[in-house]
Amino acid sequence: MRIEDKRIIPPITNRVVLSHWIEMLLFRRRLVDIDYSSTENLFQAAKCANLCDALFVAHALDSREAAMFGQGRMTLSDAHRERLIKYGANPDDFQRAKSNSWKRTASGYPLMREDWDSIKPYVMMTALRLKFDVPSVGAAIVQTGAQEAVNSLTALAARDENILLVEHVDRDRQWGDGLLGEGTNMLGKMLTQLLWEKRHGCTYPLDLAWLRRPNNTVAEYP
């Protein structure tokens, strides 16, 4: 599915609580029946190679902390370290940062699953389908907030227009457009696909080549 429309629409970025994650993407039964506090928590949990790190992200962190942990930017407290050890982390893997604080590893990053770069678009798309309750996903969603975003996408789907949604931000050239369109806008394109899926009551396969194109090749920028 390719949408070559030139219309730029403000991004839909709010999050909702998710439950019943797709086991085929997480490969871990213990991560399926969890109410995640945000799509960020779910996304970062799916990234982890070790179950202890995934459970820590799922149960112990808010969305900001989940992003920091997954990106190797989080300084851990003694309590964080003890909780990770409780989930099965090796105590020898931690590196002392300063008094009463730790890094998860020498690099600061939790071990990432080897196939992450290839599967992360599918993880994000499945999380968004759960969030926006697209038919045929086969998973439940618990909506405790951001209902306005869900309603907005549903309203756009009801309009007979070829709309391209854009995550219009300057610091993200993968999920956003980089402000000037040099970014790929993967989040906006996935939301655009969700719009079409809601409109037609079915799901479409991801077009990775389209997702990875710079957004200024599919939308005009001033």
C-alpha cells in the first residue's frame, strides 16, 4: 500500500494502556498477559534479549524510564538492581556508576535481541493495532486514556480522503520526519496504514520499502 498524498496532518502521539501482547513477537508467555502502561513500555520490553530486563520494563518503569532503559541512558538505583536480580539478572552484570547507583551493563544498555532491527517495525505496528483497536488483530486492549486519539483516527478513517499522517518532529528521523522531511516518518506512515485498515475493516502487510523512504519523497515540504 503506497499513499502519495501531499497533505500534512498533525501527528497523533498519545498512548493508552495495552494488554494481551502478541506472543509470536515477544516469544515469552510471561509477557503476554500484562497491562503495559504505554506502548513505549511494550516496545522496549520486546527489544530485550533477557526475560529479566523485559519484565523489569513491563512492571517497574514508566514510559520515560522505559525509553531511557532501552536506550542505555538510565541510571539504576539499588532498588532497581535488586528488582532486576529478583527477575533473574546476574548480579555480576551490573556496573557501579557512583554511590547508590548502577549501570545495567558496562555500556549501560540491556542486551538487545539479535533480530531487533528486522522485527521492530512489526512490533510497533502490532502495538499500534492494539492501541487503536483495529479489527482482525486478535488481541484485547484496555483503554484508560488517550481516547481522543483513538476517536480522531476513527473520524479520519470515515472521511473519503487520501490522508498521510506525519509525526512532525525535529529530533527523530526514524519514527518522525525530522521536521524537514529527511526522516522516514515511520510512525506517521504506520498510523496512516491503520487509518486505511480501520476504513476497510482489514489489515495490510507492512511495506518496508515505503516505510523507510524519506518523507519528503512522498509529501511536499515548504
